[in-house]
Amino acid sequence: MRFSALNRRLAAITFATFATVGLAAAGAAFAAAGDASVMIQNFDFHPMAISVPVGAKVTWKNLDGEPHTVTSVDGSFRSNALDQDDTFSFRFTKPGVYKYLCTIHPRMMATVTVK
């Protein structure tokens, strides 16, 4: 009887472990489904226009050797100066069209559309 109780306990622990790992993996996939990345390279945002769902997180990464910022025209978000390989992320919680630019190099402009 001890052996079967031990087997039941091990089975319960194994099930709980796999269920937790499975839910964590599913949650990570769900959270990342609408997320997007924008590269800053050659004094431009790539891509210059993206569309994401409400709740998506956009991450910008500066690949240039010069600092850049990511600053929305309407004041919704603003990064510090990003040095090479630095990143900045923002989660969009409201639909709309968000125009942004680099305040150091104002000719660098792009758009995030949130649906």
C-alpha cells in the first residue's frame, strides 16, 4: 500500500510540474503573440510603420554607434538616449496611431498603429 501511495504522490508531482511548465510556455507564447521589435539602424527606424494589437509591447533596439531616442509626438512615451545595443520597450494599452521620432535626430520619424 505504501508503494501505491508513493506512486500516486509521484504521479501528482509529475503532473503538477508538467502542467506548470506547459502553462508557463503557453503564457509566454500568448504574451509574445502581438509584440513587435523595431531596429534603429543607419539613422532610421526599421520598420518605419508597424501595426500591433492593443496590449502589445514594442521594443526598440539601437544598432547605431550614435545615441537615439524614441519619443512619441503626443507625449505617451519617451526613452532616455539609447546607446548602441540599448533597448527601450513600451506596452500599448489604447488603440490609436502613435507617431514618434528621435529627439536627437528629428528627421527620424515612424509610426505605431494600435488596433
